[in-house]
Amino acid sequence: GRFPRSAPLGLVVGWYHCQRRPGVQARGKRLTYLLSNKTVFVWIHRCALMRALFCLLTAAAAHFRGLRTELGHEANVTAKVSHVRAPKIFLLFMTIDSLPHQGIWKKWVADASPGEYKAYVMCKEACPSIDHSFIEQIPTVPTVYCSDLVSGMNALLSAALQDPGYSDNDKFVFVSESHIPIKPFHEMRNTLMANANSDFCIFPRQEWHQHNADLHGVVHLGVKHHQWIVLSRAHATKAVQSQGLVDGYSVRAVLAQEEAQEGLNVSNATFYWAEQFAGHASTRFATGASKRWSSGCLDEFWHYNALFGSAAALGSTVTLTGANSLQSMYLNSPENQGSCTTFVHWTKPGASGSGSALMLLAHALKATPRFGFYTNSVDRPAAITAMSEESLTRMRESGFLFARKVEGSARFHSKCETLENAMERVIFKSGLGSPSTQPQYNFVGDGQWLDNFSNGLSIKSTSPGHVTVVHTTEPAANGQGTYDCTGKISLSFNNGVQSQAVYDERHLMLKFENGVIWRKNPGSFLGDGLWMDSMGKWVTFESRPPNFITLHNQAYPDWKGQGTYSGLAVEITFQNGVHLAGSVSSDTQKLTWANGVEWVRV
């Protein structure tokens, strides 16, 4: 029999299940019902009337129970979730083509059990250097910087939610290629697993969007948050299910053409957002003199609005459920709110408030020696280019779990350690162990010297840990050798003599074990050797008679150059055409350029 389209769904499903029962043959009697004034025909196949009714009711009940899992286009998101297990951290990396701090992350999870974490990565382009023993790469989905990174984020969530088993305390942590962890694994795990809430770092009110009043006169606010959020399992599931229209709230970028017509700079990542209220027309930001907008990207709005909706400006606060430190969120706060798990430094005035933990740590880091921040735009966070033992200690002692944007080329201020090894010693092992003595950079004594007979010679690094000595008048005194990062050098000369020397703190003398002393050539540039520039990059001065000097800069080739020196003064013409004069301090530890920029000795 054929059912009318208006037949009750339970009876339809029940009829379908009865038709498929084993052993049921396609013959029987036809029974006519009247239900809600609709005629329904059911074939009863060797079934008593009561058995048929029971079949219909139980099948309908099963169908309605199944509806609870059929939400959105991701109905199978928990298909593999079959058993309860211990909570797990899911690291969700987004990158273009590499993970420059992969070694740091591998050291971080070295003490973790396999069941305590799982890492996923989505690469915009090919990622040939990814270590697949540590991280699982998911298929790439199309993403566009700023206008849509959300699709990639939700693809990572969807993949992680397929992991077998579940715990209500699972945490889904979004991280970028410039993230580093600044707490030991188990300390961080205990912090994240303390509850089943999500972590959102909310920008100050000045960064939010404000919409026109809706048809009921209510003003709605687009709450802006940091992209790198931590989601609970419940919120991760809801986010995946909410791809597209979100609780009647759709967020999208207005066409570039519309922005251009309004005289806006389309390339400055400023977007206007539209929201669709159920049963009402689409509204937009106010225009003209009353326009209220700020810069921002879709990934800084979407997940909050997907989970909580826009904030109706009906009072001074809103109450959120399931988000740490946001049980009562102020609608006009000039400070950050919520739980900020990642340290990042915004140089835009007010973007991190004034007394927030973000600003306090930024000021503390700037005060540590040889720490490097670099930024060329207030619309993007500052890059961390160099760190020292003191700065790593400040990070370790802070309330943050991660830090960004740490450049892939960021260096640790030590001639002995890489940043990776220093992170392991200072942060992951809480200062236990001793620094390595294996040099990472050129010998600090590179340059022009005078031997104990006042004959000229030069010392030059050939590779980290190795040097050559070239004597200007006695070839038999030429030699080669090794050095470590403590300032100790071991040399073997062509005449068969072998000796060791120690470099003094002022970079002016080499004292050999047999009592011989070599002195820095007073006619040479006393700034010879390794320096850290204002952007945290390592540069090297190399002088040669009578007064010529070369500046080596591997990080920024446009800022290498040549020039002349006289005593402590130096003048350099850089590859980019800039000409600058500078002066080395009397203790040879600082170089100040005429434009006020300062470099420090490494």
C-alpha cells in the first residue's frame, strides 16, 4: 500500500520496518485506518493486529530517538565514539607549509603517554617536513586568510571528533605554526582538564562590532575573540554541526565591491558583518556618521557566535554557560575578558587593554635583556624574534599556556644552546640540567689581534666550533682549532705548538695557559664579532686593515653592508642604500646608531 504524504512519520517508519522483517512474505490482508482524518493503508503480512501495532510503535520510537543524533550536515561526527576513556588534549595545528617549532613540540610531549594527546595539522600547501610519527595530517580544505580560516578550523575539529572514545573533559586546542608551549605537558594537561569548559580570550569592547537595531529596537553586538581558542567536546561538536547557518545567525563578509563603494580600503582586513534574525530582514552596521566598526577576521567572531549567538545590548552583562571566566561578561569592558591561554602582544593601542595579563607580560619581557619584539603593523601581533633565559623564565612563571608569534628563525641568546634545547631545560624540565657547551654561533673573538710580539694576526670562525688563525708575517704561526661557548679556544699551530686560551669578558684579551697574552689590535674595530640587532637577529662585524669593515646579516640580506671604522666609531652603507653612523660603548657591549637604534653584544 502507498501512504499519503501527510501520514504520521511513526507509522511510515513502522510500516517500513515491518516490511523488512525476516520471513515476512508479501501477502496478507489490507487494513484501513482512520487517523487525523487521513486514510492510511498498511499491509499486514502474517502478523496479528497487535503485533503490527507493536511493530509500528517501537519502530517510530526508535526513529525519534535517532533524530537526536541527526543534527546538521555532520550527523556522523561521533560515529567512532564508542567508549568512555581518559581525557585527551587534541592539538589542532593550522599552517601554510611547515611547522618550524616541531622539534619543541616533540620535546614537549616526550613525557606524555600516547593516550593523553593527539595532534592534527592542516596545511594550506604541501608540508614535506611534517613528522607523521608525531602528527596526523588531514586533507586540505580551501581557506582564505582572514575572510575564511573557519572552514579549516572546523575540518580539524571534525577529524579530531572521529578519534575513538570520548571524555566530557576532552579539549580541542587550536595552535598556529608560530605557537610554542610554555608549560610542561602534565602541568598544562591538569590545567586544561580541570573542567569541561571552553577558553575564549575576548577582546576589549573597542574591537567588537555593533549592529543597527533590529526590528524590535534591540542593538546586537558582534563579540570579537582571539582566534586561538580551546573548545570543550560539547562546544567542538556544536561548532561542527553549526557550519553554515548558526542558530538563525549567519556571519559573512560583505562583498568587496560594497566596501569599495563605501570608500573603504578592501585590503586592510576590515569587514562588515551581516546577521540574519529568524523571521526578520537582514540588518547591517550603521552607516555614515553613526557607523560602528573595527578591523577583524571571520575566525575572530565565528565560533563565539556559533556557540553563544550575538550579545544583545539589553544590560551591562551577559551570562555564558560553558566558558571559563565568562559566567558574567561585561558588554563595555576596556580590558580583555575570559580565559586567555595564549600570550600574544598587540601593539594597537587598547587592543589588549591597559592592565591585562597580556600587557603585563609584554612589559616584563621587554625589560629582560636580549629579548626581541618586532612589528610592522598594528593590525597584526608582534613577532618574537629572540629570547633569553630571563624571558623564558618570565613566560614559564606567567599564567599563560602558550606563546605566539614566535618566528621560525627566533634565537635563544646563548652561543651554546638552541631555542629548542633551552625550552626543554628552562620550561619543560623547570630549570633542571646544565646548558650545553656546544657553540651555536661564530667565535666571539673573531677579528684583528696582536700576538705577544705585537705582530698582527686574525682569528676567524670557519663554522660553529671551528676557527683559523692567520699570521700576517710568520706562516709557521698560522693554525686552526676549536672553541666552545664559554670563551675557551684550543689551537694547533703549523710549528707544532698546541695551546689553550680563555677570552676575557671585555673581548680585549686572550690569555693562554703558558702565560702568553694576545690583545685586540687597537687599530682594529673593537666591535668585531657577533651582535644582536634591534629585531633580535644575529649580525657579525668583520674588520680588516687599515680601516675597512663588513657587516654580515644572514636574516636580512638588505641590511648587510660595508663601511669604515675609526676607534669605536663606525659608518655603514647597507645594501638597501641606507647609510648610518654608530658608536660602540666604552665597554664594547652596546652599539648605538645615529637614529637611536641600539644593538647589544651576544
